[in-house]
Amino acid sequence: MRYPYTPSSMLRADAIGISFGDRRVFADLSLSIGPGHRIGLLGENGAGKSTLLGILAGELEPDAGRVERPEATSLLRQEVRADPDAPLAAIIENELGELRRLERELEAAGEALAGEDPDAADRYATLLARAEAAELWTLDARRDEVLDGLGVGHLSLDRPVAEVSGGQRSRVALAALLLARPDALLLDEPTNHLDDAAVAFLATRLRQWGGPVLFASHDRAFLDEVATGLVDIDPAASEGVTRYGGGYSDYLAAKEAERARWEARFAEERDEEARLEVVVTTTASSMRLTRSRPDNEKFGWYLKGQGRERQVARRIRNASVRLDELRDSRVGEPPPSLSFVGIPAGSHVLDGDEPLVTLEDARVEGRLALDGLELAPDARLLVTGPNGAGKSTLLGVLAGRIAPDAGRVHRRKGLRIAALEQDVRWSDPSCTPRELYDRALGERRAAELPLAGLGLLAERDLDRPVGRLSIGQQRRTALALIVARPPHVFLLDEPTNHLSLSLATELEEALGAYPGAVVVASHDRWLRRRWEGPELSLVAA
């Protein structure tokens, strides 16, 4: 690590742009991050967050613009690139190259002290100061501490990379970056595969980081805990990004204020447009009525009439010019927020308060063991637990997709259940979202509640094959099919995965008014901290 941090430690992008084929990812994007700043990177799915990180790391060359980065800039990718036959230790050693080189240089300089080189002592002193600043002597002990903190200390570093999970590889790669202490740190979804303890450990380390940090994350709690500011990749912004101070809570407050200003301006301009239309139409009508002269009027009427007509004409002309200007410059109507208010539940009415679904002694071998569960018609249930505890399995049992090996499941007659799965699969990937929507709802219902009006998919994506959409866009399509025709029981498996933060937040808020039972399985700390209903915590079977 270089001490102290200098202006060369700035991370900066000036007017950069990049396209892949005929698809422009972003253009004219500018961003600067100084030492001690930890910036969270936001943006809709496909906005180019991973691409921007790759450009800043020097792994991608932009089509336009300039990038300035510290000499030691490291990137944590979502998928670790490593030789599957190499030991895990190789992932760490690849990042520690500079420190290992310093170690060798210091050893060689120490040996040179016994020679006759007059500069040997100065060179050794310089290298020794660098080694002490980098805490070279405690490197192995710090390695074990970081691996333990990230939950992979139990893994033998001699194990081949191919023999451990992708999540474990990511944790080892993250440990390597923290040990190497680069001047600038770029992280792409660093909390993926981390449990609560590992996230807390990482947050503490990053808050102590001296250099610039830029990280893309869907973890809203992590953004709140770590970020000193946020940037939202926004194609409409003059510099390609919109910058916000503080963490995610501050971002939400700023976005709420932006929305309020947008709605107020839209309402004001709409009212002004209506007023001007009245002025133009009624004044013109009044002018036509006053043009007829009574037979007994004298010449004075003509002169006064001409003056009145000029005044009225001027008033109409001014109002027309203002109306045209307003129509050319007015803001668009704010898109509707996701809501279940006003949408009828299901296609059947289930009378009574008896449970919709009842589970008794449900067992799925090696995956789930649950003594009992009842879902009331208005139930709100959050299912939590570590990976492998059976959260997705429980949702599968409730939906009837998984048959338990033992126990009893009872569902009320006429019950409709729908699930927002983690991994969306389509029987015909060539179908478009519009075709799927029309087929699921019927032409009449689809016309009454158009897919575009839900605000879940961009107009350009409505007629693209779902198999060619991103994972996030496919989940949005699946969500649209549920939103438009809500079932009696709505199951959501990790609903914030692959959804933009804004949509995830809207969905969580909308669930409070859902016209039926809701069961959410999630490890999302932001969602869990704000959940106000019952919680079912599962343990590994």
C-alpha cells in the first residue's frame, strides 16, 4: 500500500462511452472518486455497472473519453477467473504479487549489506520502510484473519479451485484483494455469497479503507453501512450519472423529494395548459360574438371595436404562444409506482377465515423439516434462514411443486397460488412479454390493464423474446403476470435478487396492500430489518 495517499490516488473517468455492436451502454459519462470516499454504484439492470467497473479497472477500453486510475487498482468480479486445477492459494498469491516482490527485494537488499555497495544501506532502509508500512511481517497472520472473517478460513488453500463452490471462490478472491491493499478498490456485488457475519466484517474493513472505493451492490443495508455517497447511472443525466450524498436511506429521501417535485411540476403544468386552452377558446368565441354591430350604432362603435379586437387578438396570441411553449417543454407524467391497490384478488372468492394452506409435519429428506404452518387469507410471513435451511423448498411445498416425503398439506378448494421464482423458466423462450401477458390475462383483461401501464418493462422490451431478455427483465415479466392477476397466495423467493433497487423497494412497499396472503423467503437484511409481520426462521434439516 502506498502511504500517504496523494492526488495520484484519484479514480476518474472523463466523458467515457462504450457500445457493444449496435447497443450503446452509456455515453459521455464522467465520475471522480477521491481517497477516503466509498461510492455505491446504482443503476437499472443492463445500465452498465459491471462495464463501468471493467473500464475503470483497465480491463475494457472505452470507445471515447479518458480514465485516470492509481497504479494499483484492483477489481473484484462477480465471477472469479481462475485455473480450475490451481490451488486456492494461487488466487491469493496472484493478488499479492507486489508484496511478494517487495519481500524478495528486501531480502536481496539485506544480503547486499555485506558487500561493498555504498548505496546498499539506503536502498535497504527505503525497502524496510515500505515493508513496515505494508505490514509485511504480519501478512500470513492477516491472511488467516481475513479468510476467517469472510467465512472460508476452514478451507485448505491446497484444494484445487474446481473443488470448491463459486461462492467460496469469490470469498477467497475478496480476501486476496483486502490483503493486497490496492490504492483503489473496485467491487462488483461484493456481498454476494456472504452471510451476515461476513458482510459485517467486510463493512468494517471498507470503512477503514484509505483509498477510493467504488462498488456495485444490490445490498441496500450494505450501501447504508458503507457508502459515503451513491452514483446512479442515468442516461438522461448530463454527465451520465446522478450523484447523491450519504447512504441508501439518504438516497431514498432524495428520490422521494425528486418524485414530489416532479409530481408538483406536472400538476402545475397540466393546470396551466388547461387554463391557457380555456383562454384561447373562450376569448376567440367572445371575439366572434362581439363583431356584429347593432344597426343604430354610430361610427364610434367601429373605432372602439377595432381597439377591443386588437386587445383580444393580442391576448389570444400571447396565450397561444405560451401554450405552444408549455407543450414543447412540459415534463412527462411520472410513471406509476408498483401497486396492488384497486386490483381484485384472484378469480375466485374464498369465503370464511379458515386457513388457505395448512402444513402438518412436512418433511422433505435432507431439505426441510417443519412441524406445522397455517396461512390465513391475509397472512404476511417472512421466511429466513441460512443457505440450505429449506426456504425455497418450503415455497415449493406451499405451491404444490414439491411433494413432501412425509406429512400432510391441505389447500382450500379453488385456491390460486403463484410464485415469483429466483430462476424464471419459460416453456417457450421465443414468446414476447406482450404475448405472454395477453395469453395469461385474455385480450379483454390485457386491454383494460395494459402491460406497458404497469411500469415494469420498458416499451422496447415488450416485443423482444423473453429468452433474450436479461435475468432482471425476465423476473419483471414474471412479476407483471402476477401483478395483473393476483393469486390468493403470493410466494416470493428472494424477491430483491436481479431487480433494481428502486423496483425492489417499490415491491416491498406494495406488498402491504396485497389483496391476499404473502410469503417471502429472503436473506436480504434491508427487507428483514423492516419486516413488521410474523417471521419463520428455518434451520438446516
